[in-house]
Amino acid sequence: LAQRGYFKDSSFVNYLKYLLYWKKPEYAKFLKYPQSLFFLDLLQYEHFRRELVNVPCAKFIDEQQLLHWQYYSSRRRKVAMPPGQQQTS
């Protein structure tokens, strides 16, 4: 979106503000990826939107999010398992 100029369009920026209603509990409970609200908050800042045009910055954020999904969910499953049922690596 940043590299295609959407963040320079005031209508699109207003749309990002509109999407903040997803932070309300009655809507947030339906989100599959609640961490998207964190990025929605960041997108409210012009400086963050400008930085996303830089490919290395966008790529770093993408990689960090993928790592979070990969490792956080597996660690969380281990913590949620009752003692004695946890697998050892």
C-alpha cells in the first residue's frame, strides 16, 4: 500500500481512522489476528506511513511478524498444555 501511494491519499488515511472502531471489544473479539490492531495504531502516524515506503523497513516488519506467528503460537501451545503432557524437544 505504501509503495503504491495509498498512504498519500487523504481519503485512504481517513479510512484508516475509520477502521479504529475494530478496537472496540464488541468487534475485536471477531479478529483472527488481533495484532493487526497494533499496526492499525501505527498507521495513524504519518511518520510510520512514510517509512513503510522504504522496502527494507517494510521487509523487516514483515519478517518480524512472520517470526512472531511462527514461534509465539508454538510456545503458547506448550504453556497451555497440562503438566506431563508437554512434548520435549
